[in-house]
Amino acid sequence: MSMVRKSSMDKMSSSMTSSVTGMGLGGITGLTTGMSTLSCMREQQVTIGGMPSNYVPGLSANYNISSFCQRPGQSRRWPTARAGPSAQHRPGRSHSTGALHRLKHSSRNSPNTQYTHNLICKLADQNERRRRQDTMELIPQSYYSQQPLKVELTEFYSRDNSKDHHTDQYDLVNDNILPNPVLRRGQNFFFAVRFDRTYDKQQDVIRIVFGFGPKPSVTKGTRIVLPVNWSTQQGAFQHSRDVIGLARMQDTSTTMPPIATIGTMGAIGAMSGIRETTTYGVRRTSFSNDPLPLQHSPLSPHGPMERPVVERYAPTTQHSSFQRSYGSRHGSMQNLASIAHEMDRWDISVQRQDGNTITFQVHVPASAPVGVWNCWVQTHRFGQRDNRHDYKCDEDIYILFNPWCREDAVYMDNESSRKEYVLNEQGKIWYGTWRQPKGRKWIFGQFDDVVLPACIYLLERSGLEHSERGNPIRVTRAISAMVSYINANDDDDGLMVGRYDGEYKDGVAPHAWTGSVAILERYLTDGGRPVEYGQCWVFSALVVTICRALGIPCRSVTNYVSAHDTNRTFTVDKFFDRDGNEVPNGPDEDCYDSCWNFHVWNDVWMQRPDLPQGYGGWQIIDATPQEEAESVYQCGPASVEAVRRGEVGFQYDTPFVYCQLNAELCHFQEEENSEWGFIRMASNQYQVGRKILTKNPNRDDDEGDSDMLEITHEYKTVESSSPERLAVIAACRGYQRLQQYYEFPDRNFEDVVFDLMDIDIVPYGQPFDCTMNIQNKSHEDRTIWCVLTASSCYYTGAIAARLRRSQGEFIVRAGQREVLKLHVTPQEYMDKLVDHSMVKVHAMAYVKQTRQAWSDEDDFPLHKPRLQIQLRSQPSVGQECAVTFSFQNPLNVHLTDCYFTFEGPGIQRPRQIRFRDVKPGEFVNYQDKFVPRRQGERRVVVTFSSRQIDEIFGCANVNVRG
């Protein structure tokens, strides 16, 4: 090269703008330490073949019109967008201010201006091509002969990582073909990559990219780019727009804790999902997951090694959750604030390099969005970012909430509580009446291989932004809206269709389900079509499954005598005509209030940074559609503490929940002397929210209900007539004109006492009596008109059919007592009962002399026989075991259309078994078989249903040997 040309090149380099885009050679062979981007100052020159190392072809000393000129009919030329996880538009080079000024303000505004513009663009392009060719001739061809690293194999060590993340029970982790990593945020995990050659620290660039959702975004926290560096400082060529995590690597020559057999780690004894790749192809090979001590993963170092330490975020008095494993830097950080800040960022470090294999440790921050993430490995040579190799890992990476991590919003500091509310696969749902509560076993099955995919799909259909899925408040609110089909639009968004009228011929009756797995599997395999049918207690059980699967502590809660106030009067109003018949929807047909015998919702555990301190902990969400909130049928999360205190101004839907627990039950009777046509009758105004139950986390009772835990005190104050409660009611009503209608009549002239007696346990198929006591405490005779009615009812309080009714007028002598009885036979109720076999007894009375009006009602269920379960042998994993189901038909009629439903996590996936007709009074003894898949203490749940009787169920504890 001539001296003139060399001098010209030096001049160009001295005034040019350095860049690492386009065809630039900046950074070649690692000689980029002194180079700063976008600098116009002359730097110390290092030459390669006579060319300065920071020379970028196309940026001439004078101008480069082609970098900013817009040709006629064309848009500005931006660099070509790449495919892959890092595809982003990058802005072009900076404009030349002087050139633009000349073009814009030229005094010659003539046709020649366009011609001149086109000419300079063409000449500049030609010059750029010549300079590029000159530069290429000066660069050693060996520089271009080395291609970027290519990934041959990846291993996420799904099984071993799961042990530290408390996810080892998930079936997805233990899949035989392609185990999927199931990880909890706020912790570290290991994965390894085998390349086609040894990593060159000076020339090779590696980036690990994690993406979440259809359009991952760095600014929204759904696209994470972690550049791999061998030093603890950021390299000169990191692009700030791509770097959101703090990347660390340590040289393998430094002292490190020995790495596992990454051959003893989950997939390592027998690797599943090995992938051999070319540039475009992927081939999978599967192996058995049985441990083979002599066979190691291709990514495992040779020879026995100890397992690397992965610290758990377990609660201790020393706050060990702030500690991290950083290889040789472990424990070196003393500033807790700095550590806490870094723990909220994605982080990567190298644990070992063994030939072509590099083992990484990645930290997932405790605020990361929850769901299915994907991972890419990007490689290129320094200065050749356009020549990049992208490899997408096959595994779906499930990231969950972490109740074991203090920094996670769902952190729960009690291990026994985490065991119950996150890890327990079975539990009880409480139903019945407040005097006779009944618990039913339910298999939540949150670890089944179909559950997590179905949960993720539900969140996708919910429309919740991917960037918001790290917020448990938003996630649980979305769950409350998605479980029920009522929110479904034309796309059928809901998980399950609710039905309460007893007509289930075109689906499955709510009482026939034994657990959540069969429902979620049907939903997933039917392409997201809502499953038929469910009710509030089924919805609650599904919420438990979904929340626990995602890592949110959750429990099912039953409120007995639950109010549903539709007109915001803070009362449940019922109207009766002169004959004692209920007036549907009130006299104006605009009152749809109801009082459910029981209603089941959920509590989820989380912090509430959006509320004042003290309102975190259990939060109420309700997946049963009752009233719209923000144009969607959803409810919660409402702080349990806020509900207890009557703080109805706090989000979300606290007034509605407070009303379910504290509303008044008001009965009105038609009265011709009333100004508005009705008078209020005396009733039990504190009947609503009589008892609130959940399962005791410290007990399991398969035969009875000793595992019942009453938590009424957590939701309501002891004194229901406190001034604070009355003030909240007044505030909720909002106006005083309603008060006149809800004031009790003058009780000074009431001298007759009425009492509706409780009914003891009534076996299904036996008669019962409804009894009302009357006592005249006055010194005069009283003429009393009375109505006593027994009806079958749905658990929502709606009447299904009248069983028997008696009414009349009689005289009660002064100081005397009278007892009224209504006798109901099995023939009168057998064919009129509906779900839960509930009977409602309603009594009304009116004293003519004093105009005293009284009303009361009560509900009770008919008890059905229990199904017995007996094992014929000791169950062992992989071995067939016989089991017997037995019960006695309590009716004197044949049972038709019979079937059993059998389910047990780790023992038997949900299965329905058709059965023959059952004779009147017959003792049924049916034998079946199952093959256990997991060892340990397990439970099975079995139900029997027929056209004549249903909800005969039983459960048993099964200890499976390995």
C-alpha cells in the first residue's frame, strides 16, 4: 500500500465515528480495550495488515451519504432485521448535520437537485464497495475461516434442579422422553451446553437469552439477554439495550467447588432429550430414566465429583436467603442492600468448562414473570455479530412463584404451612349446612403432567399481559375470572360451565368429579372448550389446583349462610304474600337477592404492597360468578384482615365480600295497612356468615370430619352488633331513606315466642318431622295464623320442589304452649331431591291481636351411606394391586345408570367405570385393580353415582412401597 493511501486511511480513521455495527472490524482479536463507542477522537491505532483495527468501512472522513440519504421511492435503509430471539430494529448511523442542511436549504430548488442527490448516493456506494474490498484483501483469510460456536447439546438437569426448587414431584420433571425444567424464581439453577469446539475466550461471544410470551421485550422484562464474560466487568462490546442481567463468569483455572457428576444430576444418570444438531436440523434420542451409575450424560465431566452447592432460600434467623452461590466469590459480599438489589436481577456465571462443555449457573430473580420461558444460545465472533448462530433449546422452562424465597411476594415463613398449602395434592372441600357441615375429599393433583400446561394456557386466554405475570395480585385476579365459563366470549374462554338446576345429561354432574386433573385434561384435550359441569365448590377446588401448581399458597374456604346482595342494600330480602307464599324477585320483580346454604371460595397468601401495612397474608378470591367487577365476573384478591376490620375501601371487591359475611336477612310480608304494602317481620338478623371452615393443615381424617378448622374469627368480629359494623353497613348503603324499610317494628307489644326446632341427622330414605314451638306469654288468648313448609332446595337457597305444606289459624290460651309438627315420608321427597339432598323448612306466623309477625327458616341435608375401600395386598411401585369398593343401597328401588369414579395421585389417574344395576337394599362389592407409579403415602378417592342416588363416596390412605 502506498504511503499516500496509508496516510489517507489514517485521516479517515481519525475523524470517523467508531461503531460495532454493519461490516465494521472493530474488536478483532480482542484489541478493543481502548475503543469507546460513538467517539470522534483519535485513539491509539493498532493495525492489521496495515489497516487500523477500529476502521469501519463505509464511514469516510468527509461524508457517507448512503448511510442517511433517502432515495426516491425508498424508505431509509436500516440494517436488516434478524430472525430469532434478539430480533430488533437497530437505528442507523448518525446523520451528517452539514450534508442534511445543504440538501434541505439548497438555494437551487430545481429538478437538478434530485439528480445531484441520486448521483452522490450512487458514487458514495461505489466508493464504499471499493474500500470494503481493499480492506478484505488486507485481513488474513484465517480470520474468516473460523465460524461461530455451534451448539451440539444442551442439558438442563431438570431432575436435580427440581430437588432444590421443591418441584421434584412434578410429572413434567420426570418425563422419560424430554424432561422439562420446573423452577422457582428467586433461586439458582444449573444447565450445560456442549459446543462443536472449545470456547475461545478472546474471539468467541456467547449470550444466553431467555424469552417469555409471543413478543419478548427487554424493557418489559420478558426478554433477558445474559452475555457471558470471563471477567466480572462488562466487556467493551456489550450493548446496553441487550443487557438486562448482570453476567459473571469465572475462569476455570480458579478454584471452584467441584461440579456434580453432573452425571448424578437428574438427567445425568440417564440423559433424556439428547439433541444432536446441525445448522437447521434437530434430532432427539430418548433413554430410560432408570438410574444407571456407569452411564453419564454426554455433558457430564468424567470421573466422580461432588455436587455443586445450590443454596435454598429457606427461612432462618440469619436470613440465609440473602446468600448466593457465586463460585469462588461465594460469601464475599457483605452489603445486604447491594445483594438484595442484585438478587432482583437475572444473573449468569460459569461453574465449569470441561473441553467443549460449559456448565452455567443462572439466577432467576424473585420478581420474574411466571409461566413458560424459552432459552436460546447465541454465539458469534468478536466484530462479526451479523454472522451469528442461534440455537433454541427444546425444553419449555416453567418458572413458578416461590413461597420458600423471602424476596418473593408469596413467601410463607412456616414449613408446615408450605407443605399443606403448596405441596399437598389432596384435601377437603366443606359443604352441607352450618349445623351439619360435611367434608368431601378432593384430589387437587397439581403435579400431574397435564396441570401446568393447562394453567399456562388459561393465563394465555385470560389476556393478562406477560409482563404482569410476576405479580400475584394480577395473576390471582385473572384466575378468579377464568375458571368459570360465564366470562367466556365467542372464543369460549372459561374453564368450566356452571350449572345448578340438576340437568347434567349432556355433561358430567358436579358431584361426580373426584378431582381437578380430569377436568383440566378434558379442557386441554378439547382445545380449550369449557368443561361441563361445575358449581362453586368445584370451582374452588380448581383454583386450589391452579394456584398450588403455579406456586401460590392456597386454601379452600366455605362460608355457611352466605349472602348475595344484588341491590346493594346490604340485606338479603325475601317477600311473602298474605298466604305465606314467597313472591319471586320481590313485588317490583327487581330483587334477586339470595342466601346460599354454603358458598366456597379461596384464600391465597401474598404480600399486599398496594395496601397499608398489616393487610397482607390471606387474600380472598372467588371464582364463582355472582356480580361483575370492572365489567368482568371476578372477585378479589380482598384482604381477609380488611374484611374483618370492615375496611371496605380497599381493593379488590372488599364491599362485596364483606356483605357475604355480614348482611342482614330480611323477611317482608304483605300487609294491607302498610304504606308501601309490606311490613318487615322479625327474623335472625345475624344469621349470615354463621360459620367459616377450612381444612386443618395439621390433621387428615379419611373417615370423619375431625380435620375441620373453623376460622370465623379471622373474617368477622365477635360482636356482630358493634357500632363499627353498623357504621360500615350505613356507609355501604350510602343513603338514609332505606332505613325506614329495614327498621324493626315496635317489639313492645310482642308477647308470643316462636321457635323453629333444629332437625337431627336424617338418613337418606327415612322420614322426618319439622317442628315449631309456640309460647303465649301474655295474660290473654292469642289468635295465631301459621304456615309450615318443607321443600327440596338447591344449595344456593333456591327452591326446587315443595315436599309438604301445612297452614291454619288457631288459638293459643294465655300462658300456654303449642307444638306444631309437619311429617314428611320418603315417598314424598325421594323423587324431588336435587344436589346435596337438601331440605329447606320455612315457618311463618302472625298474631292478629298485636300484629306481631315472625319468620324463620332452616336447612338440613339427608345423609347417604359411605363407600368403603379395602386393599387386597400391600401396594408397590409398578406392581398390580387389587382394591374393593363396597356400600349398601339404602333405597327400596333399583339403581340404574351406575358408575364408579376412581382417582389417586401417583396411583391411578382419573378413571370412570361403568357398573350394572343395583337391586333394592343390595350390598355392592366391586373389585378393581391399579398399578402405583410413585411411592410414599398416597390417597385414593372413589365416588358412586346413579340416576336414583348420587354422592356416595369414600377415600382411603394407601402406603406405596418403592
